Amino acid sequence: MKNLAIARRYAKALLLIGQQDEQTERYRIELQTVAALVTGDHRLEQAITNPLYDSAARKRVLQSLIGRLALSQAVESFLILLFDKGRMAFLGAINDFYQKLADELKGVARATVTSAGELSSDAVERIRSALSKRTGKDIVLEVKQDHSLIGGLVTQIGDLVLDGSIRTQLLNMRESLKKGEGA
């Protein structure tokens, strides 16, 4: 829990700087790029975060990465600050929080819809539109498939899960029948 609070605090700090500089979106892209590179390559992540390696050598690896990406001065300074404070291991979580905060700032909500089969583009757009009306936000919709649902949809927006899958309905029916037998 403490780690999440740390990540949230750093993400908010960068977001505030982005708002002041009017560069929120640029910082979003740059942070996402660095986080994807570092967390996506185990050797690079270890070279930057593993305390068993010399601190000066780890910092040189980070600076080399920063130099190759041509980042804004603010994001460069932010990454060096994370390194100096021993917080580079939180980079992935900081990025996740930053993305959510930047979305909120823009009035965007991210949602996932999971279906048993493939959805037509028209159906996806109707779902996106309905979610947008319900939340009052622009919806960025990720579509997934899970054949175990049998049919129906499971939609998730943040912590809210709307489960209209046949699998869940069958499970609920089974539980109801079990309770009825005991009466």
C-alpha cells in the first residue's frame, strides 16, 4: 500500500508540472515510452534498478537511455530525481497513475469489454457510446475475448464491473437453486 502511495505522489507531482508547462500530454507519452522500455526489458530494468550494481554505473545507463530518447527537460529531471531518491523501481506504477490522472484531466475514462465472441465494429461503437453517456466521459474502449463467458459481456470501468455474461448468470442460478434446496 505504501508503494502505491509513493507512486501516486510522484505521478501527481509530474502531472502538476505538466499542467503548469501545458505539456501534460507530452509528458504522458514520454513517461509511457520510458516505462515501457525499462519494464519491458528485464536486463535494462536490472541495470538501472538493481542495487547490487554500482550506483554510478546504473545512473550512466539511465542517462544514456535518456540521451537516446530526446526527452523534455522536465521528464529528464524527473527520471534523475527518481533515480537519486531510489524510486526507479516504481516507474511502472508511477506511469500507470500518471496515465489515469492525465485521462481524468482530459475527461477520458478507459474501459474494457470482454465478450465470448468477436464483436462487430458497430456493436463496439454502441457500447462505447452507451458507456460515454453513462459516465459523462469520453471512453477509450479495449475489447477482449474470453470464450469461457459462453455469451454476454463483462464491462469494466475503473473499479466498476458490469457482468452480464451467461457464465455468471448460470453460476448465480446454481447458487439460487442450492439455497432453495436447503429451505
